[in-house]
Amino acid sequence: MIRKALLSGTLLLAATSSDIQAQAVELAPFFGWQFGGGFNNAGDPANSAVNGLDIKNNWVYGLVLDVGIGRGIWLEFLADRENTELTSQVGGTPLFVSDIAVDYYHAGAIYQWTATGLKKPLGFFGLTAGATNFIPSDDRDSTLKFSFGVVLGVRSYFSERFGVRLESRFMATYINETTGLFCSDTGFCYQIPAGTIMRQLNVVGGVIVRL
């Protein structure tokens, strides 16, 4: 009888612990550095010497919202921004085009494959998809395109409610058809061939707040 009671209590405790994790909601503001970005095969109809567009490496910041849905599985929602510069390549020489913001809005899932516990590094891997918004600051049109991402990171908790998170995220933006990007008020646009993929990588860290 006692053995059965202990077994029942153990199972109930495990189920309760799993439910608590599944119901967890976490916010993690972050800050870091973003690398890469650009369109190597971008063209300028008015200047054949232009052979590409580059997005300058710069700081990135944003917010991640994670919602636990099962043991080790979390839904993830991401918004981030990089304020940087867009330059064109003219005969191998960079030429300033515009200040530009690169925004990502993604949703997906991450899997935490290590055991739960305070002050332990908890590794995770995830996949997300959504949109990239390019926002030039010189009256050129903003452009919204499909993108996807892969994240690999680690988090650790100081208490039941607070922790830290360190991660690296690869983002790829896909141009599905030949199109003009960064069009000015005069009608000038850079031409981007269909099938172009713009790639970026960031390394960021942040604070976790469990709600």
C-alpha cells in the first residue's frame, strides 16, 4: 500500500513538473552583432559598373518570446532590428546608398535537449520562418520578403524567474522573382534576379524573464 502511494505520488509530481514547464512563458530582450547581408548580383540599369549591394555589419537588438508546449519543446516568436548602411559595389569600391534598417519577424519552435535545472547550461536548437523588412531612410520604398532562420544557443537560470541566454542565429531571405528593390521617388530601382538568397548571421546575448 505504501509502495503504491509513493509510486502514485512520484508520477503525480513528474506530471505536475512537466505541466509547469509546458505552461512556462519567457521574454528575452537581447543585444549583439550581426554579420553579412547583401545582394552580390544586384544590378543598376543606369550604371553597368554596379555589381552588387552590401549591408554593413552592425549592432542588432530585439526580443524573443518563448511559450512552453511540452517537455523540451517551445514555440518561439522573434522580432529584431539592425540599423546599418546599404552600399553599392562600383568597380570593387563601396559607394554609400542609404542608411537602412533590417527587421526580422519570425515564428517557429525550439527544442531544449538538456535536462532542466537551475544554474545548468541548457542547450537548444530551433527553426523559424517569417518576413524580412528592408527599410531605407532616404525615401526609398521598404521591401518585405520571406525569410527563414536556424538558431543554436544555450540558456541558464539564476532562479525560477530569471536567467541568461546566448545564441547564434542564421537568417536567409529569399527573393522568389526578378524584382526591383530599394526604389526611389524618381522610379529608380536596383534589379535583383529571381532565386537570390540574402544571408546574415548574428551572435547575441540577453536576459530571460519568466512570466
